[in-house]
Amino acid sequence: MFFSMENNMWHHKRCDKEISFYKQQLETASKAGKASAAKRALNRNSTGVERALDSGSTVVQPTNNHKPITNNHKPKNTNTVAPPEGVTVMVWQDWLKLRKAKKAAVTQTALDGIQREADKARVSLQTALETCCERGWTGFKAEWMQSQPSHQDKNMGAARAIFGDERNFNVFKIT
């Protein structure tokens, strides 16, 4: 028979041995934990920070960062391109913000390219930069400013194709 009844409980020789071993390990671990907690309590200073084991060390925890913390690691990137004449401060600042947001460098070459395209489109640099800001463009091309034919111009083109010229179209115009 594997199990036997003793003191109104079932017992097995191997099971009793395993349970006894488990209880012994649990008691040993509990004693070690309590001893560790007591030792840590003795090593705490008045601020509650745990001291190192040797009395010659400091309470500051070591870090992996061996460089001092400073506020001037890198100089701020100052804009080297001066605002051009004829461009308002507000438009210039808006254009700088747009270029920064799009991660596009503000260079004299970029500004010269926009000026060249503005001359081709026969608009001022102020107007070109305003258009860039309004439309979220980092650059500017003259052909982007070409006016699209209006709705009425498209209708006149259709009238010419159908009727020959727009005078005949006006006859059929409903008012």
C-alpha cells in the first residue's frame, strides 16, 4: 500500500520527505532575507540613503556618464543669412520657421534661387516668400505662379470649339 493513515491524515514516505525538505528550504530562505534586511538597516545613514560597505566611500551613486553636465555643449545655430531688403520682418521670420520645420537649410544660395525665380515670375521677393509661407513650399519656381485659366476662360474655349467664336455663345447665354 502506498499511503497509510496516521493521526487521521494520509501519509506517504516519499511525499513526507519532499514536504519536509521544502519547509526546511523555506525557513532557510526566510532567515537569510531577514538577516539581509537587518544589515541594510544598519548601513543606512540619517537621510535614508544606503551607505557603501566601506566607510571611505561617498553616498553618491556612480554613473556611466564620465562627462560633466553643461548647458553649452554646442553653440546655437545662428542664422548667417541676413534678411534681404524689401522683405518684412514678419514674412522673413515665417519663412525661416518654414525652412526649419521642413529641415531645409537657410543659405544664401537658396535665397538667390528664389530671387531668380521671383524675377522670372515678375513678382517681388516679398511676394515669393509670402507665397512659400502660404503654401508650405521650401522652394519657389516661376512656373508655379502661372495663372490657371479661369472658369469663364474655359467656357469661352468650349464656345469657340462648338460655335466658332464667343459672340455666338453670348446669344445663348441665359441671364
